Amino acid sequence: MIINKDTFKFNPNINPAKFLWKFLKTESASGVLLIISSILAIMLANSELSSYYYSLKNSYISIGFNDFYIKETAHHFVNDGLMAIFFLVIGLELKREMISGQLSSVKKVLLPGVAAVGGMAIPALVYLYINLDNPLATSGWAIPTATDIAFSLAVLAVLGTRVPISLKIFLLSLAIIDDLGAVLVIALYYTSDISTGYLLSAFGVFMILMWLNFNNVKNVSIYLIGGLFLWYCILHSGIHTTIAGVILAATIPFTIKETNISPLRFLEEKLHTFSGFIILPLFAFFNADIDLDSLSFKSLSNPVPLGIMLGLLIGKPVGITLITYLSVKIKLCSLPKELNYYDILGVSFLCGIGFTMSLFINTLAFPESINAVSFGQEYSKSGIFFGSILSGILGYVLLRLKLKPKSNEILENE
């Protein structure tokens, strides 16, 4: 049915449980929960309850038996364990799109592909230029290259029916490729000393899982059990554990011959809600503990947060829009008919919402042992906060002014 302005009047017959379920199915719901979790973390970290918050954050969780035993803080359990599941979902989504979706052909992938390259390269260059005088701080170059899919899609969803489908597809495809770039950066740059033995063990597990794939084994539980061993080996190999999620996704069969069953789609559907509504809010809760005393525009005089903020706020839109323009100009790719460069500029600002992904890379770039006077995790968070907030506001305002509703409809409800 069509909902007009009269529909927004209070209806006492609305079922609260049904309303909540419909809300949780919307694109913006995950982003809303991220915001709530982040605000809660900031409030607790800056209140009299901060000791309880940090006690919870640093409390230990033990899992395993005999030689397969892991003891980590709740903070690291989320970052090293649950985030691997998040990247598994990203990997499943990427594989599906490459086989049957928006990334299934060279023509489809070119436009968001070149835009993603520009959206990663220019922010990194902006950050490095500002931090050239501090070699140790340059390890944070990848922080402003990230895009938070949940937040950017949530802002776009608020614009409702005025957003053309081609613009949504462009943002989603760009964000997926951006996440793939983040995975490669983590694997190639943010790694510690490599353990050859565990790395070979991880490769062995991967080959077994691929053998199961080629033999049309459809039982998802078998792949997940193998994924646990894969994660354990990668955890001790020196490579960050999030890579285990992406590698596992590559082994999950897309479809099983003769039955047309899709284990990949089944697993993606089962994990998508858990990832968006449990993992990401938990990650935000344990990583968004920004010290409000240091959260001021004055803190941006420090080159690390300044480089991050300008990378997200200026580097992202300049990189995406400029590279897109040049690629279209030399006929490498073409814009969809209903889009123009103003639309691309608006979306490129939304890609500057780095938030959770930037916070995650921040923990890799500046370990907790590094918190020098001129740089460190706490200094970086202010740049991520200001850069993401300002990018989101500018992106929303630009698209809100440009895009008009397709009709007098305010909202369409099935």
C-alpha cells in the first residue's frame, strides 16, 4: 500500500513486535544499532561507569581444549574472532556478486572498480603527505581508505524513494570492492612475523575445503568446522584472522549440481543478520571508546587525526569523483543514463564514512602498545569520528538537495 502523510498519525492497533521486525529488515536498521552502540561506548567510557566498561572490555574469555586453547580479552575476542565472521559474510557477498550479481562481468565491475581504486589511493596519499615527517605514524595510511557499508547504506536508505536503483547499486558495488581492497591491505601490510608451519597448515585446510567443494559436498556444517581449524592456523600464522573468513567464503559452493541448492546463499542469509545486528554493534561498543576530553577540533592540529579526517572528508570524494570522470572521459567505462557526476560526488562523500572499518584498521596500524605523544589509537579516533560524521552529513545534504521523490509517495510499504 502507499503511505501518505496521514499514515504517520499514531495508530493504536499497530503490533509493536511486528513493527520492530519490519524495522530490523530495513537497510538502515544495522546503521542505527551501530550509532546506538557507539554512543553507549562513548558515554560509558567518559562517565563514572568507565571502570566497569573497561573491566568488561579487558575481561578474559577462554575457549578450547588441550592444545587448541585460546584465552583472549573480550575486546580481542570481538576483533580477532567475531570480525572473522563479518569478513566471511563480506566474502560470501563478494563471491555471489562476482558469479551472478553486479560484479559478474568486466563491464559491470569497471565503473565501481576504478572508483574504489581512486577512493583508496587518494585518501592514502593525503594521509601520507600530512604525516611525512613522522615515519612511525605513516603506518596509519590505510585508515582513511576504508568505507563502512552499513553506515553509508543507512544514510542512503534515509533518502527513500528519491534514490535511483542504479545509484544504490553503484554504492554497494563500490563498497564491496573497497572491502576487498581492505582485506588485501590487511593481508599484505598489517601482518606480524610469519609462522611457516601454521601457514602451511592453513593452506592444507584450505585445500581440503576446496576438495569438498569440487565434490559437491553441500553440508555447510562441514565447511564451518573446517573454517574453525583454518581460523586457528591463521591466528598463529602471523596473518590477521579476518583473512580466514574471506578464504573460507571462497570454498563455500555457490550451487550444487543436479540439486540447484546454494550453500553460499543459505549461509549468507543465516549469518547476515547476526553480522549486522550482533557483530558490528559489539565491535563498535568495544572500539568506539573515544575520550571526549581529547575530542575537539583542536586535536586535529595533530597530523595523524588531521590526515585521517582529510583523507575521509576530501580524499574519498576527490578520488572517487575524479577517477570516475577520467575513466568515463577516456571511454574506459560509462555512467548509467540516470546518473551524473553530482550523484557520484554525493555518494563519494558517503564513502567517506569510514567508522567501523577505519576503527578496525586503526587497531592494526597502531597496536595498544603504541600510544606515543604524537600518534596512537586514541589520537586516530578523533580523526575517524570527525571525518566520518562530516562526510555523512555532506553526502546526505548534497543528495537530499539534488534528488527528488519519484512521486508524492513518502514511503512504500508492502
